[in-house]
Amino acid sequence: MVPVTPRPSRAVCPGSYDPVTAGHLDVVERAAALHDEVVVALLHNPAKAGTFTVDERLGFVERAVAALGLSDRVRVEAFAGRLLVDVCRDVGATVVVKGLRGSTDFEYELPMAFMNRHLTGIETVFVPGDPALGHVSSSLVKEVARYGGDVTDLVPDDVRDALVARLRAGG
Ligand code: PNS
């Protein structure tokens, strides 16, 4: 009998990551605990300018993943104007992992999970977010930084410094 080598389980953690937060990193870490490999898929609309460029966002996530010691199993890739299901097929992922901070996230995420399953059969697995980070989102962090609030511990230090430089300058 030919020995069968099991395929590594590969998950995708999708998002716009503009910028990455401690909440995103908690989900990536937990996805990496559940799967052999994780692709952090930075999905962006080329027609829409974000606060940070795609290269800046990629750099923030890559450095954070390295700081977690996960670079050997977690890779970060950007995709422009693509359906998540197509990205999953291209990278060979069989599951999407998303974090839920509460019922509002669930209501937002559930139709997308249904739609993605309808399109290709891909499953979405929800992990409950760390309650200590339930208030953390890219948009709130940006608002707090814009008006001079301290976002230390809510984002990696290089993101905090970049937020201060970018948003205080009126970006
Ligand atoms: O960080 P965000 O903005 O909450 O991420 C949302 C994202 C990028 C994961 C979602 O908008 C997405 O999957 N976009 C890709 C396009 C797509 O597949 N749309 C149909 C989803 S049912």
C-alpha cells in the first residue's frame, strides 16, 4: 500500500487590516493553534484608498506575525478585488477563520459565511474574541488615535507610531 501523507490543514484569516489590531492577532494566533498553516489574506479594493497603503499594512502584519514566532506557519498575502472564496481556492485553504466580538459581529458575519458556503462549500469557523479586546477595531483605534488618545496595547507599537504620525497629520 502506498503511504498517504496527510495534507496540512490550511486556514485563511481574511480582512482589510487597515491597520492590524491586537484583536486580529489574537484570531490569527488561535487559527494557527487549530491549523497547520494560516494565510492572512489582506483583501482590498484597489478603487478605495485606505488609511495605510497595502504595503504598509502587509509590513505591519508580517512584523507582528514574526514577533509572535509564527512566521514559519503563517504567511501574509494581499489580494486586490477578489472574492474570498477564490482566494481560498487559490491558496488551497479549506476553512475561513473569523473572530466574533459579540452579536453584532455575528449578524454581520453570518450572511457572508452562508454566501461563501453557497459559492464553493467553504466552511467558516468562528472563534470567540478575547473579551479583553472586545472594544478593539481598526476604525475605533483610528478614531482614538486621531483625537490624541493612547492606543498602546490595542495595536503593535509600530502601528501605534504610524497612526500617530499619519492621523495627527490629518490623514
Ligand atoms: O476587515 P474587514 O473589512 O471586516 O474584512 C472584510 C472582508 C475583506 C473579509 C470581506 O469584505 C471580504 O471577504 N471581501 C472579499 C470580497 C468577497 O468575497 N465578498 C463577498 C463576501 S460574502
